[in-house]
Amino acid sequence: MMMSLIFDSLRNLYRKGDLSGYSDYYKSLSDQDITPEISLLSVHAFCTMGNWKEAEKSLQKLRNSGSPIYSAKATLIENEIDFLLCGYSIEKANRIIELCDNAQKDFPNDEFMCFADEVKYKIRSAMLTWGILNAEDKKEHIEIGKQLLEKFFVIDKEHSFDFLAALVNDSYNYPCPDAIKACELVKSYQHWIDTPDSLLDIIPVYLASIIPLLRVQYPETSMLPKNQLPVELKEVLEFCSKAGYVAGKAFIESKYGSHLLELESMEGITWITSSIKEFIHLGYYKQADSLYKQAIACLENNSQTTLLYEFKQANKIDVDFLDFPYKKETELLETLHKIYASGDYEQAMTLASEYLEGSICENTRAGIICMMMNSGIKLGVSRRLLNLIEAEIERLYPLKKSVLLAQYYKFKALAENTPRNQHWLMAIELYHATGYLEDELQCRLYFLTEDIQKVKDPSVNLLSDPVIVDNFQIIQSQLDSIVFLPNRNILKGQYYQYYGLACLNHNIAETYNCYKKAEEYFMNAGCLRLYAQNMHYLSGLLITIARQNRDIQFYNEAIYILEKGIRILSDSELFDFVWRLNFLLFVCHSEILKYNLVDPDAQKEFAIKTENLLNETLESYTLLFTKIRPKENSEWIVASISLYRDARQLLEQGFNFYYIEQKWEECILWIEKSYSRSLSSILSNNMSLPSSMHPLIREENEIKEISGSHISIVKSREIQRQLNSLYKEMLGIPKLRKYAQSKLKILPDYVTLQRKIVNEENRLNSNQKLFFIYYFVVCDSIHLLAVSSIWERPFRTIIPLSANSLKKELEGFRNISEADEEFFVKSSVLIEPLASYTMPNDIICFIPHGIIHNLPLHALILEGEPLIMRNPVFYNSSIQSWDYIQFRKNSDGNEKYMFSKVNIIGNPTGDLHFADQEAKKLAEMFHVEALTGNVSKEMFIEKLVSASMFHFTGHGYYREDNGFQSALKLSQGMVIRAKDIIDLKLNIELAILSACETGKYKVYSGEEQLGLSSALLMAGARSVISSLWPVDDEATEIFFVHFYQYLKTGSNKITALQQAMIDVRNIKKQTSLWAAFILQGSAF
């Protein structure tokens, strides 16, 4: 009797929706109080809560109850939970169905037969939803469910209402969702609903009918009341209250909130926030967590950063048991997404391949292959994945109508990347057949995009193509006719955006109207990312019209749109778009000046405003770097590179603006602000700080912690102002001054810059001067600017050489060593101006740009001889980076420290005779033992990290497609990549890489340089000597033996390099044999 009362009390709490009360009461029971019936009920209760550990304990008790039938139930439930939560596959589903069939043979009574049939029904429902069962089977599946419902009504009337709710859910869920049929299903059983044994029995049916009711009666937000529930939902809430169902409010508000989000109304967030609090109070942690993630995904996808921040602050689910069984799978995908978002597509591809091998869950497999395909597209190797995708299609083809098949056909179309790809049509057909209408429309838009973007000929009228016209008409018809369509505004906005692109060649006025309509729809959807993209298109169109007509009216309209867009986006974290809009705003103003469209009296003031806009653009661009700062330098560099792809235009426009204004000093400062931002930033971040943590540094770290979370542009700028205020305070503290200057990006004015050069010149011979030579390539012109301590203003000239012809000639070589001597003579025009303003023995630091990178400027001819015969030469990415490197001082003095720990690694691959000799000779010279033969990655790093001077002689290679992957070859096929080196903490005075192409680097837009030499500088080396092309073993050995002899007898690095190079040239005249090595970083 006592056991029955306990069960009734627990069942009552469960049916009333009080899971917190249920959990508390259950925990107060002793093991003796818990019957198999209670254990079975508790499995359902704890699964509903999301308390998987307690659910497992209850399953264990059910298995060990001593009752064969309950033990069998426990086995089936355990397999069902494992399938639904731990990853699904067709094989696993079939095994569970077979288990059910066998159990039914063992226990053929009606109650157990229905129990097992329900497990099979749930498994098949999940298979349909997840696309591992033919969608055409859904109709038959629902009919089987109805037959089972009739049996439940006889055997367990109370549970029959729960099962009816499941049937309703299946009717309006994917595949082939049908809200009308779901509503009709409820009506067909109205005679049952009207005669329940208890009002609580029919609550599940009323709750299940909410979503189909809303989709049928309220498919548009305009039909819904503002900030209150519709009448029908209020009636359901009243009924729940009357029945004593305490979770009614939470479920109704959550369903209404979810419906509003599908209709792109941010009001849904308010309802979801309210329901999350109710669910947590009542113990529905699984539902609360699911809603939380749904809201987060919606806000992130729409870039609603301010709302996102507020939502996260208002909702915290703090329980220690909410670890979902499939957490590992979801974490793998999250890791891949983060790596992909950081821009490290190669790493994303590699990890995805590893994850795929161990994945059996169909959804996870599709997610992993999607990440591989996206990474492959970015790397330009997506076609390599076709065999993998085709194998998945062949494996799933027997399913016929499956959303998974649709996804794989879409992946195949994206991977092939060809116009009119028939696999888009296959995906469209399958999405339509399975009822994924939103995805069908997206695919039609992708299909159109492939056509529109591939057409480069401006004379082509895309809307004369019947295929394009037919697709646009189909999309428009579906957008207007489908009653309930999630994200309708986004789809309409994209439709008008693509239609506008199709009109661009022949009807600019129509394009403008389409973009304006798209703007309205994206704003109605609250999708700031697509709104920002559209603003970019729209303002770009207006600027093009203004440029063609020299009409200030169009510039002014573009300015209005851009200022409005920047203002709206300030509540987002769309830094990548805001800097572009800022840039277009600057372009509008600069072109108004260029075409003299401003009143002469206002020209000076307008020019000042334009310059301010240029600096604001750079500030917006800089904010991106504060958002992508992970712990490791390598991760940050990879993320930064993905930003640089769009930076070249900004760099060139800024230079042009100052050049036209004849502000040569500003040209230099603009280049300094824009070049090699990651290298300069990493060098500044690696500056040594006082060993004891200064209170201001602690305060800086605390502020940075805040900036690491999702925060809006407005908030980011506020944080940056706080940091700048802190750095200004640091300027007054000698030990922190240099660090603060680097953080404030304080660039010296020209006079201060000259003073820095003078300070360096004081270390040289009395007759030597130091010159910094900048090259800057704009369109077909090559500009040269020179900075010296002896001139009041920078020297500048335009090199009489076509940049395009130089580029074309360079593209004819695999590497520059293939060039004949005539090329070096012909290209010598690049250094011709040096004859007029430098003297023999003056020191030259080249700062290249664009195609000038990786050229051996020191080997070009000046006054009849290679420049290196006349002047010592070294290279750097900017004066900023050179200045940071100069700041790296060693307490013992650089000269003394350099020889304190000389580490040499030679010929680790064992196939270079001269490399072996070189290593041994150098080891004898420094009285150390060279590491030769077997060299692992760990051994290499240990030698590198512990060295004051480091010398590697062996094989190296340069990756043209990805400088980050350039590497030195070690033993047994191992390599050490530039990416591996960047994250090390080095204190090396001089690092030498006597290997092929170790000095070459990939130059990204924004002039970011990535290769082995720049990796060493970032990691802490003060100077690096490396090669620009594959080197001759014998010439290399001679070069370095001579170089070290000069270095040991008191020559500084740059003089030793010059003399050794001259010595080799005296023996081997061919440029490729003597000119390969360059010095980067500090010259002395």
C-alpha cells in the first residue's frame, strides 16, 4: 500500500509538470521504496529533465529489479536513448528494431507488445526526421502510429494521450511537415479528448497542437498581437491552470517564442527568456538548454550582438549534470567551426578527415564533410572531395527521398563549382520532396548565383536567359504562395539582391530598386549581416553611378546610406563589414575631392574630414584584430590572414590620397600604419615586461577579458578607449613606456624617426648613413620613397618600369634563380635612384611592397656592379617592426650574448654532403658539437629555444599557396613548419637557415609576410639570415664559413654578410650562386 502511495505521489508530480518536486521527492526515498514501476517512471522523468546520470541509475535499478519483463524494458529504453542522444545510424536503428521484435517474442502480452511497438515507432520517427528513412514512408508510418494509438486507448488510456501528442508532433515535423494535417488529426480524436479521466491527461495534446495551430492561423507576424499571447494560446494556458499543470506557462511561451523566431520577430527572444526561467524553476533543464541554444543561434546568425549580450546576461543554466551523451560529437563539430572561422582552412581540413574516420552518426558525418567541403573551397581543392561525396551519395541512394541525400547533392554542386550544375537540381528536387522548402529556395538562389557570378562580360543580359528567368519566377511564386515559410523576409531579401545583380549589366535603375527592397526585407528580418552585405552592394552601385556621371547627388546618397548602415551596425559585432562601409564612405569623400565636386571655399575643411574618415576606416579595420586574438600567435596570424584579403584596396587608396595631397611624410606613416600589422603587433606583444606584474598590466588583462566575449562595435570602442587611457598612464612609467607606445600605435613623426636613425648611425663608422627605402606598387606604377636622417622630407620618385610587365616576367620563373643575368641588369632600374642620394658603404634597408617582395634587390646592378659590392643591405617589413626588434636587448650586450650558446643542426635528412661538412666546420669554429643525423621535431625545438645563435643546414621548402606551411625537413619524414615556430619563445640574437627558399615568404594583402624567416622574428629572434631560392651546397658552405670568420673577428652582421657575399662572388660569378641569402631584422 505504501509503495502504491509513493508511486501515485511521484506520478502526480510528473503529470503536473513539477520535475523539481519530483527530483526532490525521489531523492528522499530509500532503495527499498523504489519499485520497478517507480524506476520506469523515473527514467522518463530524469530524461525529460536532462539529468542523464540519474536516468542511467534508474535504468540500472530497472535492469536489476528481478523482473524479466522490466529488465527487457530497460534494455529497449537504454538502446532507444543511446540512439536518440548518442548518435544515430541506419545500422544502429535496425539493430534496435530487431531487439524489439525479439523481445516481443519473449513477452507476447498486449502491454509489452505496445511498449515495444512504441519504441520502434519512436526510432522510425527519428529516422524520418534525420533523413535515414525514405520520406515517402512517412504516410504509412503515421497510419501505423494511429493503429498503435487505438491499442493504447484500450490498454492505457492515460498514455494514449501522450502518444497522440507524439503523432501530432510527427505530423507537423520534418520530413513533409503538414500543420493542417496535424490540426485535423487532433480533431479526428476530439471524442477522446472531450472525455478524459483527468484534465491532466489531455494537456500533452493541447501543447502539441500549439505549433500547427500557429502555423495555420498565424503564418505572418502582422497577424499576431504585439507583446501578448494570441487568444487561442491564452485559452490553453487557462486550461493548464484549471488542470493544475504548473509547466503550462513555460511550454506555451517557449512554443510561441520559437514560432516568432521562425517568423523573424525578435520579440520571440523575450518569450523564450521568460520560458527559460520557468523551465529552470520547474526542473526542465533540457528544455531550457535547448531554448537557450536556439536563441543564441538565432541572435548569432542575425548578428544581433547587443541582444545576444543581454540575453546571455539574463539567462544562465547552472547545473552540473547537463552533459549530453552526444557532447563529444557536438564538441568535435564546434572545434572544426572555430578553426574554420579562424581562417586555418588547412588545419580544418586535416582535423575533419581524422574525425570522419571515427564517426558513425549520420548527422555528424554530414557536418564534418560540410566543413571539409567549405575548407576545400577556400583552399581551391574542393574537387578532391568528390570521390568522398559520391561514396556517401551511393551509400544513401536506396533511401530515395532523404534530406541527407539532398545535402550531399548540394555539397557535390558546391565542390564542382560549375554553372548550370545538375546536382543543384537534384538537391532542389529532394528538398522539395521532403518538405524542406526553405532549403529548396536557398538552393535555387545558389543555382542562380553560380550563373550570375560566372558571367564577366558586361554586355550579357542575364535576364534574356530563359533558365535564369524561369528560376526567378519559380522562387517568386513560392515566396508568395507558401502559407508558412520560416525566414521568409531573408529569402525575399536574397531574391531581390540576386535579381538586382542579374539586372546590373543592363538596367542599373532596376538594380537600385531591388537593393532597396532587399534592404527593407533584411531589416524586417533583423538580419544585420545580410543587411550589411546589401548596404555594401547598394552604396557600391551608387558610387559607380556617381563616378560615371561625376554627379555629387549620387555620392551624397551613398554617403547617407553608408552613415545609416554604420549607425545601425554599431549594435552588432560585424567589424568586417563596418570597416568596409567606412572605407566606402572615405572613397565617396576622396572622389568628391578628386573630381572637384566640392565648393572651393569648403575644400580645405572637406579634405580634413576625408583624412579623418581614412583614419576612422583604419581604426575600424584595427578593431578586427582585437576580436581575433587567441592565445597562440600562430592562431592569430591565420585569423589575421583571412582579414587581409580585402585590405589591399584600403592600403592603396590611403597611399593615393596622401600622394595626391603631396604629403610625403604622411605617405610613409600610412605605409607604416598599414604594413605587416600582425608581425608588428606580435613583436610588440613579445616585448619583455617587468618580471613582477604591474597593477596597470593586471588592469589591462581584466579589461581584455571582457573584450574576448561577444560584444558590439560600440562596446568594443568603449573598451578600446579604456585601454588607451590605461596605456597613456603607462607612458609615464619608464619600464612600461615602450610597451605602451606599441599598444597605442604611436608612430614617430618624421623628426622623431630621423632621431631614431641618428641613434643607430652613432653605432656605425663615421662615414656611414642609414637609409630606409620603401617601394609601393599602385596599379602599374612603382613608387619609391626614401627616409634618411639628412633630409627634411622623404625623397620620392616613380620608377620607370611597368609593374605589370615585371609581374609577368617573374611569373615565367619557378623561382628567381632561374633568371638570367640580363634580368638583373634590366631590373636594376628599381635601385637606380640610389646612385644620386646614397654614398658607397651607406647602409640600405629595403622595405618592399607587392611584386618587389622576394626580389634580390642587393643583386641588382648600380654603377656597373651589384649593389652589395657598393653598400651593405638588409630587409624589413616596416620601420615599426625594425624598431621593435631594436628594442630587444640582452643584459650582457648583444655581441657578447650572441656567442654564449651556439647551436648547430646539420643535414638531418642525411643526403647533403656539403651540409654535413658545413655543420662540422662551424662546430669546430665555435668549439661546440653539431647535431647531425637523426633529428626529431622535439630535438630541433629544444636546440632552437635554448640558443643565443642558431644555425640550420639542410633541406627546406617554400609553400607558394600557404607561407605558413613552409618548412625545414628533419629526419624520418618529419618537418618543422613556420606555424610551429611562431608560438615558441626565443631569445636568439642570430638565426641562420642555410636551406632552400627559407627567406621567401607569402605576401598577403595588407603586406603581411609569412614564411620561415618572419616566423623566427615573430618568435623572438633579433636577426635572421635565410635564402630566397634553392641554394648550391658548395657555395653555401663557402659563404657561411667566411661569414662566421668575419663575425668572430668583430664585424657586425650586415658587414659580415656583405663581405662573405663578395667573397663567394669572386669565386662563383653567377648571381644565383652568390646572392641567395638576405638579412632581416636587426643589422648590427
